[in-house]
Amino acid sequence: MNDGPLVIKANKREVPPDMPPTVWWELVNNAETQDFSLLWYDPVCEYLRPTELRRLRAKVFIWNEATGNYPDTVDTWWEPRMARRRGEVPASSRQAMPTIFENTLTCGFCNARWTYPYPLERCKLCDTKLLDAPEEQVRSIQRPARDRMARPRVTK
Amino acid sequence: MSSRISESSVVDLIETADIGGTNANTAYTTMAHYSRARAYVEIGTWNAGDDLDECRIQQASDTSGTGVKDLTTDESGGDYDTDAPVDADGDFVIIEIRSEDMDTDNGFHVIRTRVAEGGNSGTDNVTVSELKYGYAYPRKELQGAASAGSQVYVSA
């Protein structure tokens, strides 16, 4: 039976390490038929729609089966992000210091990489509040290298 | 007597490229003899103000792209639903199609994968691989053979 094209959207961070994404997706789909309501809880569960909650719990189950652990956070996973995008999840209270290197800002929590102009307040992937980057890092990015080289020499 | 026969497949790539304000496409390659194709699109360093606006597989009647048209859709509610686009480092999209989804009656036997970003707030890096698999040698049509000709080979 051909149901037409199959399209999967997710983030690498929700796929257990060493598991091919297509294999993972098939396991998640199969697991969705089971009831994992007592398996795991996170406050974000309160804000998800029923179909999203069922899929998230199935993903957590597969993560647990593959790694032996429960995920530290699901903030980078697809369903919480969609709920956050709809404005249905309160802002995270988590804070982290980003790093800036070669025109790329890296979130201090989820390691998502962002190009200039950087997200000003929160990481768009995990919703972590980004603390001010070290002053010297920001300054070195904002000032082109050739300007530094062309700085006039001070002579007396 | 037994033998292990591995499956033949073909991979086409878009090396990591900045598609901020522009698009990228794999080369047109034929699906002749292949039963399925899968596109894997992964976002790398990305700008927080941008989304992946287009992500689809297209079909054409030759490798010059004659008559190119969409095989999968990218629109609101489409196969790649643009209401929920991928937009962060590590996000991926997998699109899987079958050769019977193609308009072979009208000679469409070539595919390519297309991605695009329209906002261009900054650098948007994406990597694409397109895999064709399920190879089979041309074979005689067993049932419902055409009235003209004694042998009919399926070439697309």
C-alpha cells in the first residue's frame, strides 16, 4: 500500500546516538500505540496536545530503550518546540552563557549554532536565556579585522 | 547454493552550502530501475530569523530539467508543512518517495531535491543527500503486456 510521500521532521538531538533516523522513526511510530502515561513526566507535558503528548512519550520510551536512561531535557525535541512556537509553553527559567567564535554563537546549553545577527535573548532551539556574551568576544566580532589593522599609529 | 547480494544505490549530495536568500538543488538524476528515493536534509549553523522555506523533491522528463514539476509539496498543510518549518541547528527533514508516485505515463523519470530560504537574515547552512535505492534490472513485463511488441521492458 502506498500512502504517498513520507516526510519526517525532527532534530538530531532527539534521536538516540548511533540510531539511524529512519529506524528511530519507525520504532517511534510503532511505540505510539502503547500507553506510556506512567513512564515519564515533564512539566512540558501539561502544554502539549494529545497527539503530541503521545508521540513525545513514545520518543522518550525509545530513548530509554536505546540508552537505558531518560532524557535530561526534551526542550530541543520537536513537540515541545511546536507548542512553544504556538505560545503555549511558559518561557524557560534556565540561563546559560553562549560562546562566540568565528561569527557563530553557540548556545551554552544545547550547543545550537547561530549565525550573525545572533539571537538576542533566548536560544531559538532550547529556549535557554542567553546571558551576555563576554565583552571582548562580541567586540572582536563587531569590528572588521581590516579596521583594526588600519588603526592609526599614535606618535608624539 | 546461496549468495549474498547487496543492494545497489546511488547517492547525490549538496555539500554544506549557505542558502540564505537563495536555493540549492541536487543534480537531475534518473530513477530508472530504482524503486525508491530518499532525501535527507539537515540544517547546520543557521540564522535565528530564518526558516527553511522550501524543501521538496521535483521530477522532470530528462536530466536537463525539461518540464520540471513538484513530486512532493512544500506549502501550508503540504508534505513539508511550511507552517512548521525546520529552523534550527540539527533539525532534519527526510522525504521518501516511490517511483510509482512519479508521472511516468508522461515520461517523467528524473528527480532532484530542492531546498530554499527566502528571508536571508544571515548565513543559513544546509546539507542534502539524496539516495536512490531498490535497484532492479529491467525485466519482461509479466502481466498485462502491451499489444505492440513481443517484449516490453520497464525503463522508468
